[in-house]
Amino acid sequence: MNCTIRKIRPEEIEAESFRIIAEELGPTSFDPRTFKVVQRVIHATGDFSFAESLIFHPRAIEAGIAAIRAGRNILTDVNMGAAGVSKGLLAPWGGKVICKVAEPELARSAKERGLTRSEVAIEIGLQENIGIVSVGNAPTALLKIMDCWQDLAETLRPGLLVGVPVGFVNAVESKELLSQKAYPFVTCRGRKGGTPVGVAIVNALIRLAGEA
């Protein structure tokens, strides 16, 4: 194995990483915008298998971009997801990043109702002009959104659901259910996924929204 450390300026690292990813992937069937999303997921995870496992609803990219440009908010299932979203790039559009999971009264409410905190946090958060929901950690949160979807008023329905929870209990199954929905989504097959994947997808969409 070659352990020679390359000399490269800090501002060039990301661009060089993306060049390497494109070179190693080779020709793909992705359209240019979808490719940028896939590329950023691989960049965040170092895992090229996402080029095969990511699933995009035909209107996913345009719906995500439209939600961002409309100034709608982004809801995440965990605080790590909220922390990772590029708020500086999102701010000019007027949207905020929202995560309710750590609110003081939420744990009590979840326990009383026999639900997870993530389920209750998503349920509450969906009332706040949400354009994109990003679930990378909790399959229960993804299942809750899908259960609530038809009951939401048309004006409250998110434009895009990013559902990529990682894990062994209901992660595969919840993502399979999402892949069958008629509304815009991004998901992935199998046990892999996680908050870094959800964040990478959202950040790619924010950057695409800023392009002409």
C-alpha cells in the first residue's frame, strides 16, 4: 500500500476528493444533479456502494430544490443531523433547521404514549412549515412520517422525505416501504445509511438550489 502523503492546499481537498470519486465511479446513468447528490454521499461515507443502493423518486431532486427555494424548513430526527446541515448556505432562502428530539417535555410525552422520542419529535415538528424531512437514525421516525402523511393538511406536507435510517430493527423494512410511495423521496436499500448520509443528501440539495 502506498503511504505517501500528498501535499495539497486545504481549499483544494474537497474538489480533489470529488474528482477521485468521479474517476473511480466511471460512467453512470445518473443525470448531473442526481450525480452530485450521490457524489456527496460517497464523499461523506467513503462508501461507493451507495451508488448502487440509493433510490430516488423521479421528482425527488426538483422537489427538494423547490422546498429550499420556497424558504421552507428542514426537519431532522436527531440533533446530529441538524448540526450537520449547512445553515449558512440555507439561510439566504429563509429556511431553518429544526430538531425537536431534545425538548424537555418530549421525553415525558413519549413515555406516556409508549412511543420513541423520535416519533413524537417528528410528529410535533411536522407542524412547522417543513419542506424537507431527513431521517438518518430512527426507523420509528420514518415510519411515523409515513403514517402521518395522508392526515397532514396539504399545506403541511413536506416536499421531500429523505429516509435513510441505519440499523438492524425495521431499518431495511421502513426504507422498503418508503421506496414504494408516490410522493418524492430519497432512500437506500439495506442496513446501511445513517445521519451522515441524510446530511449529505440535504447539503447537496442546498447547493443545487444555489445553482442557476
